[in-house]
Amino acid sequence: MLRNKSFVKRTRKGNIVRTVKEHYLRDDIICGTSSCVHPVCNASTQPKPLSPSPRDSIKWKRHYVVPDTNALVNHIDIFERPIINNVVVLSTVLDELRGLSMPTYTRVRAILRDEERAWFVFSNEHHRETFIERNADESPNDRNDRAIRTAVVWLTKHLKPLEITPVMVTNDEDNLRKASDVAACRMDELLGVYSEHPELPDMMGSVNITDRKSDDVWTGYDEHLSPVQVQAGLKGGLLVQGTLQIAPYNYLEGSVYATLPDGTEQRVLVVGRNDMNRAVQGDKVAVQIWPKAQWRNAPSTALVDEDEDKVPSVTEEPKKDDGGSAKRVRRADGSATKADKLDDPAALDTKLGEPTGHVVGIIRRNWRSYCAFLDPNFTTRNARASNAPTTVSVLAMDRRIPKIKIRTRQADSLAGQRFVVALDSWPRESRYPLGHFVRALGSAGDKATETEVLLLEHDVPFQPFTQRVREDLPAEGAAWTFDAERDQVVSGKRHDLRSLDVCSIDPPGCTDIDDALHATRLPNGNFQVGVHIADVTNFVKPKTAMDTEAAYRSTTVYLVDRRIDMLPELLGTNLCSLMSNVDRLAFSCMWELDNDANIVSAQFHKSVIHSKASLTYDQAQARIDDSAQHDTITTSIRDLNMLAKKLRARRMEAGALTLSSPEVRFRLENDSQDPVDVELKALKETNALVEEFMLLANISVARKIY
């Protein structure tokens, strides 16, 4: 069935155009249940991840979970827990998520790709019996809520023969009230089914936390401007926009790089909690510039942590220095005082040289999950049951983030622990943002716990590779061997260079050998030099799960006692490692160089090599220095070293920039692998040798491409 949607819109040139969109409605959309006996579902070959035996409860018996958009946006941390499975995500909800919260949409898509989670997208917007038109007096949000309820009604009838109940989960009271003809509940009621996981209620977040006392005269932050007001202010030049960057040494000092009304790009200081107005590190904000009389220099000293319940509004009297000028005095909240204002206009540019401003609106939040610990000043103010919820302050490991208020039943057990929290909101009446507990990491000071904190805070993906990624590995596994016909040597698309005296030079203990070199003297007195790079593309095909995961990880990360691989170990340290005495696929850059290291010719091709030696920098240097050694590998390394020196001298003469910093090596205890000593790495000629030919390969490839 085909339906047409038409609407008019104005183009950038001011023309009015009519747009028609076709919307197809179908009868062959399945419910996703593997045991469904309906003719359409039974005949379909599409994946059906939903289990015929989902979780059982007293109220709903066997049931599937059908969250609405707000449930996913507000509680995505809970839905990411592996215990929440057999979930039906409606296409209406996915479409809303894409426009409302792209990070949440991405996280939901990641769960849907995990076959073990048993999540399924039901395309209710394209099903003949579940698609609905928007009524004339209906808002888009109300229409989508009605579409969700309509889909749940259809699923209820469809799954009745299987005795499975779809349960709509929403915290929208109006949506819940209108869902009287289907099974529906709030998020907290759903979590009651998972009583064996008492930490789940703590992850719901809190929206009613207050940290004000009865004698507190603080009246809250300024209201944020609406998006329409912000856009009007930006367009009219009354506001500027930029990303708020908090100083790592002073959490009450922020700045925004923005284009000022006069067209100049300059840093705008945003100093103090009041002027930051509930913005946190990384938020894109709209800022109102203060008058020049209030411009100032950045504070020169860091602020100590303030008491969580008191932010004094009184100011100290300005103190006089020996020269009689007023010293800068700041409130405890970090905002400017009258002592900051100078009456001498001539001194404005020198003493108050940087613009200052006030955040008036949030254009885009940049909230994420934060590793944190319980505020050491926290004490239980009143007697309470051990499992009673209480409000506590937590401090993020990232010192640029303000204290976070969470409500938890685990306050006693969280003392001395590292854990993850997420931000929910920041009402103007609350001095601090409100969040919720996500998960515990472990005891503070424990090596494994602190390592996980380090990886999480720097956004390093360290989870094990998924089954979908592992399925892209060669079926032979570690038994994979080179095959001349399969690997295109017979067809001539790959060159056989196994006869060359190739070797690799790497740090000690290196197992992921991704490059190797060789040098051979030619009859005309020149040198054939080759750089061989592991041909990863032979195993990692475009658009595969492994390709996507490798792009996400970007690089292998090395820690003191471990490494976080970009590719599964079978590839990174075996099949794509140019180890000695085995055939390995490579991509080779081959030159003919004269005695002055000038390039006579260059070739690029896929190859297969057979490395004759895997050397460390020290071993290669020892071969160069030992005049008694004259084997082919040693001669090759000496020739490479001679040519590398000439290449380096030429680069330096051309004005090359040298970037270098001391490298350290950790000495580990054999049994525990704990670091026991640290030492500087001594750089040798062989370090520069490898560096020069890697640079030459990149330069040559760039010239070939461009």
C-alpha cells in the first residue's frame, strides 16, 4: 500500500516548492519472535531475536519490554545492562531518538547489533495495521505517543497465542493514563521485576533532589534563554557561542573561544559558578559579553574546594597593596566583585584586558558518564535504614566537573570505592547537577580499578571483541598459511619477495611487528631499498564488523602492564605481524637509491615476504658496531644506516621540524607484573634508521597519490 505525504517549504533563495514523499505500508512485517506461528512470521527468513521464553513476572507472566522514547533517553544506562533483554524497539521511538538525542540513538543501535541481547526493531511506521495519521489538532509528540500505544495494542493481540505480554514502559503520566487497554508501567515498576539486582533503582536518577537549607538565602541560577531567544541573540550580535573549556587547575575558571561582535576571535572568560550558569566542561553555550568595565584578567591562583552547602554571597573588603591599587577579590562562588572594576579607562586594556561573559543558554550538552568517588566530607545527617535511599555528593575524577548529587541506597558501601555516575539534569534551584549511580568499579587504589578508571576517563575502548567481530577472522585461525593462488601471486597481483633479506627492527618484547626493511646492492652501484608494511587489508574487509570496530578503536593503546588491541590478537600479533621465518603478506614500497640517497625510481605493490630476522634496536646496533660480522642481514642494516644518515641530513637542511621527547620504559616484577622501576630509553642510530625510511615511504606515497 502506497501513501503520499506532501508539504511545502521555502528554499534558501526564497522560492516555495512542494515536496511529495512516498510512504509504503506493508503486510509482511514480522513481530521478531522466533516461535511465532502467524503465517507471515513463520514464513519469513528474517532474523527473529526475541526469545519464546522471556522473563516471567507475577503481574505480566512472560513479557517483552516496549520502552517509549523518554524511557530510553532517561534510562539508557539501565537498558544497557545485559539483564534487560527481549526488548521491542518501535521504529517510531528510533525516529524520535535520532532527532532528540543522537548519543542515545547510537547506544540503542549498538545494543540492537548485539545478537545476544535479543532486541528487535518493530517497524510499526510501515505496518498497515499500526501506522496512524496525525490528527489536525494533535502535536507531533502526542501523535507519536498514540503510535506507540497502537503498536503495543497490535503486539498484544498478535502475541496472545504465545501467552507473551508486551509491556509498554513510560514515565509520561499522560501516556500511561491513555494506555488503559494494554499492559503499561513506569520504569520503577519494571525494575521491581529484577529484584535480584538491587543496584538498578539507583540508576534511575533523581529529579527532586534539593540541597537547600531553610536558612539559605541563595535564590538559584538565572533562567536559561529558550532556543529561539538564543538564536535571535546570536543572529543580532548580542550573544556569542562556543565550547566551554574549564581550566584543569581551577574548576571555577572557564573560557569560550568565540567571534566577538567586532569580528575578532578572542577568548572570553567565564569565571565563577554564577557566570557559568550550570554549564559544564565541553558544553556548547551562548554567552553574553559583560561591558568593558567588567573585563578582567584570568585568576592567577586556583580555588580550593568550597563547602557543598554554603556559597557565601558576601564579599571581602578590597585590600590595598603597597602601590595603593585595589587587589582583585573574589566571592567564594568565583564571580566578580566591585573590586574588579577599575575607574581608569586607560588601564582597561592592560589590567582588564580579556573579555568576560555570562552563560545565558545551553546550545548543546556534552554530558557523559564520569568516574567518581564519594565526597570525603559526606556524613549521614540522620539515622536511616541501611538500604534507605539518601542524597550524597560525589566528586568526579575529572576535576573540571562540579560535584554531583545522587540519590542511592548504597551510600555506606560506596565509601572508598570508585564508581561511574551519569548526569540527569541541573535545575536552577540546585547548586550542583543531579545524576545517578551507574555501576561500581572497585576499591580506590586497587591497580585494576584505577586502570579501568584511566581507560574510561580517556574514552579508550577496552571491552572484549564481540562475536560479530570474531566471525570476520580467517576460518583457519592460527593455522592460516600463505597460498600462492588464493593470495594472488599466481595471477601477478601480488609480488613474491620471499628471497630478499628482509628484517625488522623494533623495541624489545614487540609482538605486533607492522614494518620491515631490506637493502640490496645493485650491479650498477646503486641500492634497492624496500619498506614492507603488513597488509592488514587482506584480512579486514571494508564495511565489516571488524572494520567498523578497528575504526572506532583507531589505535593500539599501551599501558604499563598491558595493551589494548585495535585488532583481535590473531591478527595484531600473528597473521598481520611480520615475524621472522614465516611467510607474511605485505604492501611494499621499493626504491632504487644512489649513493647519495637520491631516489632514482620507486615502485609500490602488494607482496609476500619472509623476514630473516626480528631484531631489537640494541641487537641491530650491535650488528652495525661489530666489525667482525659480514652476513647479508648485517650488511643490509649497515647500508640502510648509511643511507638514513644522508636522508636525515638533507631533511634538516631543508628545514625539517624535529619533535622528540624522552621515552621511558617500566621495569616490571616477573610474578605480579607490577612496575618496580622506570628508566629512560637510550636512542640509538637504529631508531633514526627506521624513522627515516618510514618518513621516506610516506613522502613517496604522498607524491604518488597527489
